Amino acid sequence: MEESPALKKVFWAIFCVFIAVFTVETFNKVYHVGPSPEIITDWTKSVMVFSLCSIYLFWSIGSKKAVVFLVITLSMSFLLELIGITTGYPLGVTYSYDESFSPATLFGLPVTVPINWAIINILGYSIVTHMLTLSGRNKPNADSRKISLLLLIVLDGLVVTAMDVVLDPLKVAQGSWTWAEGGPFYGIPIGNYVGWFVISSVSIGLFRFIEYKRPREEHILRGTMSVMPSVMYMFIAGYLCISAFDIGMYDLALIGLLATFPAPILNIIFHLRGTGEAHGKR
């Protein structure tokens, strides 16, 4: 799918609002300016970021594959989360969401949950895929196995799960959800992170398996657009870390930065190096 001028304007308009909102709120959290550090609701932020990620996904892999990706990640995350709040699996422990976490629920699950899963899954998939492109390799397929499909799926799961290192403790501290039995990491059970890895790996893995069996030529994004997932990932992670710092969870803020920033930073560094080498050959 080519980058249409109209859609590109929509993307950059939303992205500018995204940067402005997160920058202003971060400034407010650090300097405590104004009556409230948050200028829009978390639900509005989720919808805005989901729109950005979806547009990027349609551009990077095409409309048909993007729809398949969204259907898989939304349905799988909804199903597994619904099972989770009902039975405690696949996370292995009981948890529940606060009613104020989302403006609406479906079968008792806040609709924000699968949307947030889709956001992080898109960013994780895009970051790992872009790293693969920068390395000069194609996605693995049934005819060419230059890189392991399993390796990509594991990397996807790790990038996605890294975000929850800071997200879960922060949201528990803010009262967005509760773990009945608690746990060793800021009251979070280890099973939560195992569950995050399983849910993200299964969701993205199903899509990668479809790509593996039915490879198609894709429109590869060039220039600034190709690193947008890394930029958005860092903005979201940075905002969460600053929010943790703001409520006195200083060590969590540092741990969150160490867990989330390496992958996108490496992505951007390799991108800039590749761009510089390309210009040097001209």
C-alpha cells in the first residue's frame, strides 16, 4: 500500500498531537504545572496511538495483511485476557481490572485492553521486522530459511514484554488493576510476565506463520517513516517511566528505561548508520 498524500497528512497530524500531548503531560509531571498533569484521558490516548499504529501497519505490510494482523492480535488478546480474568490462565494468577480503566467493557473485559495489546504488538512486530530489514535479510518463508521464524517470534515477545516491566507495576500503583495474590516484583507475580510473553508471541507468531506460508512482496517504508514504531515505543515507555518517577517509584523508572530503550535505540542507530552509508555511496 503506497503512502497516499491525504493519509500521510492524517498520520502526521495525529502524530504531532501525540507528541504534543505526551510532551506537555511529561512537563506537567516533572514540574507540576497546572491543576492536573493529564490533559486527555488514557482511553483517548489509546485510540490516538492505535490510529497511528494502524496507519503505519497498513503502509508497511499492505491493507490485506494489516487487517489479518489486527484481527489476530485483537481477537487473541481479547480471548486470552477474558480467560485470564475468569480463570487466572495463561498468567497463572487471579487479577481484575478497575471499572474506571475503560469507558466500556465487553463480557466484563475493558475494551481498552485488546486495543493496548494491539498497539504494543504492532510496535514490537514493526521494530523487529525493521531490524531484520536493516540487516539485509528477508522475512523467513517456506522457500528460504535464512533466519529462523522462531527467533523472530521470540524477539517479538521480548520487545512487547519489556514494555510491561514498567507498565504493570505503574498501573497497579495507580489502581487500574489488581493482582489478588500479589508477587515479588512490585506486587506483580512472575506469571504475569510469562503470560505477556505467551500472549504476544502467540498473537504475532500466528501472523508470522501466515507470512511464512504465504510470502508476498511488500512496500518497504523508507526514511523517517521506517523508524516511527521505535520513536512511538520510546515515547510511550519514557512517559510510563516518568509517571513512575513522579509517584516516587524511582528504581522502577530506571529499570523500565533499561528494559525498554535498548531495542528501539539500536533500531534507530542502525537506521541512521545505514542512511549515512547510502548517502556516502552517492
